[in-house]
Amino acid sequence: MNRLTANLRGSVSLPGLDRMTNLRRFFAHFLVALLALTGPPATSADDAPPAFELRDGDRVVLVGNTFVERMIEHNFLETLLTRRHPERHVIFRNLGWSGDNVRGRSRAGFDPPESGFPKLLDEVRRQQPTVVIVGYGMNESFRGDDGLEPFREGLTRLLDALAETGARLALVSPIRHQDLGRPLPDPAAHNRELARYVETIRSIAAERRLPFVDLFRHGHGGEAPLPTTNGIHLTGAGYRLAATSIARGLGIEPARWEVDLSLRGESRFRGTRVSSIAWGRRRASGDRPILRMVLADDVLPSPCGDEPRVLRVRGLRDGPYTLAIDGQPVATRSAAEWRAGVDITDGPQHEQLEALRREIATKNFVFFQRWRPHNTTYLFGFRRHEQGRNAREVAALDPIIAGHEERIAELRQPREHVWELRAVGEER
């Protein structure tokens, strides 16, 4: 050992350090050099979080701050996931609270701040979740260094408590503070702090093998940045983009829809089922179209516009052609454009999707009144002796919410539609 130490001292000795200090320093340099050559240890399949999937009968609860609460109105994520598997009945409950943090402080009301955390947990348990999506970190990030360790401790405590419900958990990071230009403040310093909080969330997710979605990095891989109203609160368009990022970050594959038709060759259908198809002549008389087919799609279009629905028609003679779905004109293009492929962005399917999104928004609003009525102090708080008798009316919202859920279940089911292609100017 003395000889080994002497050799090491000859190679890495520094004035004023004893032998053991030199030995430790040598091994530190040795390990750094070794890692530089070999790279980080490979991650085994056992280290990766389990695949995220919404199952039939799932009850998804969203908890978090302003970012989550505003999904009540800007419900692109819920709509995107609801229509993705129309055969699965999945219920969503939004428990977001503006200005909240991992300790639930905003939920305390007139009670001591510490009471907010048990209130949060009580409401989550009341929803009997099988999935909980957690979105915190923006509010805490304004405390900088002073708030980082309390945030880690608070998030750990929250996840421990949520795990006791048996629900599957997923974490979503805060967004980047958007730079809207001067005279507004430069967000560079805040983004440096935000990055540290995001890494804290990432490390906790990795330790627990939980799915993690990094919205902070959105816009750094070629995508458009998430647009905001004030730098930290998303616009409706921002929520549309965020919904796509969250779904992809959770590993939920986009739906594919493509129809390739040929007058003389084989036709291919993807993402839809054809029950009948018939071709007519180039200048058919009367009301006979050049193409008529009946399709039933697997899923509704995406509310985020991120899943092209491309129709190609090969073998048409030159000239313009109009596509109508259930008699509603949706696109007029030249034969060359139909041959190259046209993205179908309108029609009865898109109208049904918008009806679904509106129904979800209405359900979310009614549920908000159910769990968080505006006059809660008079109904359940310290002034309930004045109007507490009216608290029973809150429970009367339950059958109304159930009715909206039934309507959502109907609207998420794609319907059969008649597609017709006609030459422009053809007599009907």
C-alpha cells in the first residue's frame, strides 16, 4: 500500500495534501476520465418508467396551479385523449387551482395555510382516481435558490400521499417564461431558475420511475414556442400546442388517417373503414358523382390540428373537383392537387369534434361549481350558519355532470359519412 501511495503521490501530488487526499483525488480524476471514454452507464429497461396508457374505466385527475386550472376552458388535452380511444370510457376531473403550489397553500381559504394540503388530498381521494397528472413548479420558481429544496421536499411529500391512492402518476413541468420583448422584464434570469426546478422534477420522476413531460424544452427542438398572454400563462393556441407535447411526452401515438384512391389500381385505407365505394364517369349526367364512398373513421380528428387526414385520388382527368361529405362541400382542388394529396380540415367530423370539445368544456364548468362553488364560505365554511342549508344544492349537480358524461360518450364515437367527388360544373 505504501508503494502504491508513493507512486500515486509522484503522479498527482499537490502541496499541502496528505497521502489519502492524493489517493482520493487520483481516483476522482481516474473515474472522470473513464466516464469520458465510456459515456454514462446504459439505462436498462427496468429503469425506464412503465408505458403510459389510458385504460377503459380510468378516472384521470389533474392537479396543479394556474396552468392546470385553465385547462377547464382550454381543454385541448382532455379532448385529444378522449377521442383517441372512443371505445374506452375515461373520465377527467380537473382540480387545478390558480396560484397553487405543491403544499396546496392556495386551497386553504380563510383557514391556516397548512390546511390547504389535506384539503387537496381529500378532494383527490373523493374523485377515486386511477391516474393523477401533476403540474407544479412555476409559482415556486420565483423563490429561486431559497425555494428549491422546499419544493423538492413538498413535491416528494405530495407524490407519497398521491401514491397511497393506488393511482398511476405522471409529472408535467412548467413552461418556459416567454420573452415578449421590452419594456417587459427580460425573463432570462427566471428561466435559469426555472431550469433548476424542471431538473428537480425530472430527477424525482426518474427516481420514482414516473412518466415526465418537459414542457420547458418546448420550442428548442424546432417547434414554435408556446405562446402566452404575459410570459407565463398560455393562450388558447399555447394550450393547443402544449396538449400535443403532453400527449407525445406520455408516449401516446398520434392517430393516422390516409386514403389513397385510384380509378384503375388498388385503393388503400388507413384509419378509416370503407363500407362501399363506386366510381362514375368523368362527366356523368344527372346527380351521379365521379366517386362515392361511405367511410367510418376509427377516431375523430385531432383538436390540435397535428394529425393530417390526407386524401389522394389518382386517375382523374384534368380539371377542378369538389369533395362533399354528407352533401357539405369541404374542398375544391385540381386533379393534380388531388393526386398529390389534400389535407381534409373541414366537414361533419370536425363539427362533431368541436361539439365534443364544447361538451367537455361545459362538463368541466359544472364540475368546477360542484367541488369549488363560489360561495363556499357560506355553504361549508365559517359562515355556513347563514346559508349552509343550501349546501344540498351542490350535490344536485352530480346528475347534471353524469348527463354531460353520457353526451361525451356519444360524441366521441365516429359516425359513418358519405363522401362524394364531383367535377366542378357538373350538373346535378
